[in-house]
Amino acid sequence: MRRNILFLATTALLIVLDQLTKAWVLASLKLHEGFAVIDGFFNIVHVRNPGAAFGFLAGASPVFRSAFFIAVTVAAILLILHYLRRTRIGETSLVFSLALILSGALGNLIDRVRFGEVVDFLDVYVGAHHWPAFNVADTAISTGAALLVLLMFRRRRGEGSDITS
């Protein structure tokens, strides 16, 4: 029961945060407009990403791209939910990592369904070297995936089993 509350609360909170920040960007900035938050390091910008990370498939036909990303996202969501339903998870950090991944996937799925692309706005850079713009959903996915990898390494080293079937 506790894991379900953590999972649902984390997922709901991050989806709301993701969508509220994107709504603020859409209402406040024109496309490709932005402003410096920390000069020389961090901007808020309004950009759209029709592809995935680093523009993956950005050049593909919009119909293929949309169908592909929606199908992959729905499959990932279903796998996470199936895994949680069929497995007893004893470690809170594993539940949290899956909630992060799911919330990010859902946040970007909402954008793909609404706009056919994802709204990005966080722009980190040093000099002329910019990391591709991203959003709260991307941050949740990346953080959840990194935590999941760390948990898997820990488990592989035999530092405890957090999953029982």
C-alpha cells in the first residue's frame, strides 16, 4: 500500500509540475524566445522537439514519428505498470525510480498528443556549447533511469535484493 501511494503521488506531482511549467512557457514566451537565468550557463527558452533525445527521428515524417513515439511510450508505460502489478518490490528507491520514468513518459506523451512534438525550455550551456534543451519530464526520465541503473549495479554486486517475485 505504501509503495502505491509513493508511486502515485510521485507520478501525479511530476506530471502536474511538468505540464504547469510547459503551460507557463507557452503563455510567456514566443517560439524560440528566451531569457538568461544564470548568464553564461542557464536560459529559459521556448523550443519544440519533434524527435526524441538529441533530435532522434526529428527528420522522419510527422505521421511516422508521431505513431512511433506514441507507441513506444505507451509500451513503456504498460511495461512499468505490469512490472509493478506482478512484482513485490521491497525497496522504496526502485518504486521511486519507476515513478520518475513513468511520469516523464506521460508528461512528454501529453505533449505529443496535444502538439505532435514536445515543449522544451531548459537550456544549459557553457559559452557556445549548449546541451540540447529539455524539460521537467526529460529530467524525471533521466533521473529515474540513472537511479534504476545504480540500483541494478548495487543488486548485481550482491548488496541486497530489493525484488521478490
